[in-house]
Amino acid sequence: MKQYDDLKATHLYCNNCGGSMPVRERLLLILPDGYLFEYYCAHCSELVGDKKTRLADKDRILLR
Ligand SMILES: [Zn+2]
């Protein structure tokens, strides 16, 4: 049985579906100090959350 090791199966509460649903991650913005992600319900595509992630040092080089 294969486990979902590297799938990053994130679940967030969706008002439309009325429960915790799997989400799709979308990169919204690349900021000077990190990334801004938005999460959409995989079932109804409602926006259910966002997340800001610190920029990794190796990625900082790419942005110059
Ligand atoms: Zn939904």
C-alpha cells in the first residue's frame, strides 16, 4: 500500500462544503521575504485560506 508521503495532502475547512476538504495550493505572490500561497477547495474551488512562507536562502538568489 502506497502512502501519501510526498503529496502534502492539506485539508482546510470549506464553508461551501461544510467540512474539512482537500485543498489545491496556488502560488499567489512572491514577496521580498517569502511566498504567499492561496488554498482552494478541491471540490468546489472556494478560496478557503492562505499561507505565507519564508523565502529560502537558495531561492533568494533566483530573485536577485
Ligand atoms: Zn468546498
